Amino acid sequence: MRRLGALHAEWTKFRTVRGWVLGTVGAATAALLFLLAGTTSANQHAQDAAALPTGPSGEAVNDNFYFVHQALTGDGSITVSVTGLTGVLAREPGRTTPGLTPWAKTGILVKQSLGQGSQYAAMMVTGAHGVRMQNDFTHDRAGLPGRPSAASPRWLRLVRAGTRVTGYDSTDGLHWSEVGSVRLAGLATTVQVGLFTACPAAVQTSGSPGGTSPAVASGRFGRVAVGGSWARGGRQHGRQDGWHGVQVGGDAGTSGSYADHTSGGYRPIGGGFSVTGAGDIAPVVGGPSLGPAYTIENFLVGTFAGLIVLTVVAVQFVTAEYRRGLIGTTLAATPGRERVLAAKAAVVMAVAFAVGVTVAAVSIPLGRQRAHASHFVVFTVPRAVELRAVLGTGLLLATSAALALALGTLLRRGATAITTVIVTTVLPYLLAVSGVLPAAPAQWLLRLTPAAGFAVQQTLPHYSHVLSVYTPSSGYFPLSPWAGYAVLAGWTALALAAATLLLRRRDV
């Protein structure tokens, strides 16, 4: 009861001081105004941009490749040897050089449909990562190492049994190793199966981000062996008829002055096929490859402005009593000084959490609306990830407010405590994400300082099988969302423990 009494007293104190209430409203307003300023566009009457396709789990995906396919009804298999993978990079209009991007890929594919974002499982050889089995954009498994050649081919096989697809590789077509087996829930009875080639753009991964160059790859295949209920020809007497070539996903972003170097197609060759393609089959990530798009993080950019205002409120919640000589009365009215601090912390954390969740819940749909009006696409994430970003924003502000309160208790001086929070939390965040600092120091700041807590807002995924610029200035934190929040929580717990100890020992 005494604890509840202290909590009620501190809440009454907070809500009856107009400056603190106005400060709370000001925190939400500052965050929203910063968002509005950051997404202002002169093109307010443009039509909405087309949305990025989404994968089976709701993530934004690239699904652009050249596909030589047939329909397979029921169970079946496809087996082929890959005898070569070559490519070119388009450095500038009219000029290309031989080369492959690391995740250029060619192989065999079982796909729900030709629609972008539909389920799939694939066995492939890549430019620099050997044989891989990938499915549903986000899953990747390693197979045989090395790049194929006529003298050292890579044999690939996919076997479909109901909703389960199993991938195998081999160096000779006789001795097979299972690479992986996946279940594609809801896989249709009739699926599209065949050969594919994709080649993501070359990405500059060092120096200033922003450089991408169109690229194209060509895979060379031996004779295709198929088994099962195929719609036409195919397996009888080794015939290669019944195949259809299509560019899935339009032009894969290769139109314009580079089109001559990145167009897709296929041709029969020596009983097999040569398949040329661009684009990628992979989740969309941030960095220069994302292009003109907004992410959820862009819509939460005003959080730091709200954090600054809430820091002032939280610090003043305790230092005002020291300045006015009222802290002695407060401590005398509540047995156990730690209860006073705990009650104050509970109040500021609850208020800050409510502000953070409200601001995030409003900012995300508002940001989407303004992004579409600006003719920008919006990076799609699963609903659970978006919810975590909303709740995480509340936790970020709540924990930061508790840190500010603890520092106010320790230092007793409002200006000093506010400056400490800004220097240790807000400033490292701004230096890291603005690109002012090189990537390595920026990452260390976001590992060691309370600014690591901003990672809880991150929705951009980091996939090892997608090449991009994974740096803070590109929207990536070095720690996972909850690990970053744990760093902030750790600093806050230490500060509260120190504040409790000093509050017990020193005179008011």
C-alpha cells in the first residue's frame, strides 16, 4: 500500500504541474513535426507509387529473373548439370566489362506461380558462394563450393513430393548429397518448374554508399531430365520441347540505356540451354540497392526529437524538487527513499511509453501517406516486425526517460543531466546514422553507448545472401533490435542503482 501511495503521489504531482504535461505533449508534437519536415515533397499531387512485391511472410522482395519453365502437376523432379556461369557488368551506358556479382545465380526452380512473391524452392550455382539451396526469399543453405565449368560441372536436382521440396547436388550426376528439404505450405497441385538466371546489380560496399551498376549473367545447362506428371513433352525420349521463356517481374529494373546489356532470354545449345537474366530472387534490403523508397525507420526519425523533450521533463521531475528545496518533504512523507525514486521512475516511464507508442502508431501510417504522395515506394515488413517497432519506440523513450531521471538524481543539476543524456544517447545516434563518422567508429558507438537502444526500431533485415551496404548510415545497427535495447536498459539499470545508493546515503 505504501508503494502504491508513493506512486499515486508522484503521479498526482506530475499531472498537476502544467509545465511537465505541456512538455509531454511537446515531445509528441516535436516527433511528428520532425517527420513532416523530413518527408515534405514538392510533388504532393503525384499518384501513389507501385508497392514492392511481398514474399510469403510479408517481407518486401525482389522477384525478377528469366525463367524457362513448364508446368508440373503433382509430384516430380528436375535434374540438370550446370557447366558454366558468366556475366558482364554495365559500368556506364555503352560500356561493359566481364564479371559476375557475388550473388549472380543460375539453376533450377520450383515456383508456385509466375506471380511476384509466390513461394518457391531453388537449387543454384552462384558467382562467388558455390551451390546454394534457397526458398521463399529469406532462407539459404550452402552446398558444394566453387563455380561450375565444362570440366567441373555442378549437378542440381529438385524433387517435389506434395508440399515438400528437396534439393540435391553432385559433382558427377551419380553420387548425390542432400542440401536441404523444405515444406512450402499451401503449395498448389500445379506448379511451374524449370531453369532460371538472375543477377543483382553490383553494389559498392566500401566508401560512400550509393553506387550500383546493372549486371547480367548467363548460365549454361546440359540436357534437362524431368520426371513426374509434366504438362507437355519434356521427359519422353529426352526431348527438350514444351519449354517457355518469360521475364518474371517485367524488365527487372534493367530498362533504359543499359537495356542492351541486361536483357534476358534463352536458346537451345548442345542438347541443353543457355539462359541469360538480370534482377534477383531475394528479400529487399536497405542501402543503395533499395533505391527511391522509404522504410519504417524513416517514419520514426522524429523519435530523437521527442526523446530530447522527454529528457528535459524527466530530469526536471526530480531536479525541480532539489532546486526548490522540496525533496526533503517528499522523502520524509515516504518511508524508504528508494520508493520515491521507483515511483518517479514508474511515472516517467509510463508517460514516455505512452508517448512513444502513440507517436509511432501515428507516424507510420502518416509517413506512408506522405511517401506515396511523393511517389516513393514503401519498404514492406511483416506485421509482427512493424508492431515490434511501434512497441520498441515506446520502450526506447521509456527507458531513456528513466535514464534521464536517474542522472538527474545523481547530478542534481538539470542542465548537467540533460547534457549528459544528449551527449551519450542522442549525439552518438545522430553521428552514426548521418554518415558523419566512418562505419567502424559509428558501429562501436551503437554497440557501447545508450544510443544502441535505437536498434529496437530497426526493421531493415540483414541477410548474408544479399549483398548491400550494411552500415548505420544505410539504416543498419550492429546489434539486433533487442540486443541494442538491452544495452540501453543496462546503462539505465546501472544509473538507477547508483542513484538509489546515493539517495540513501547523502543528505538532501
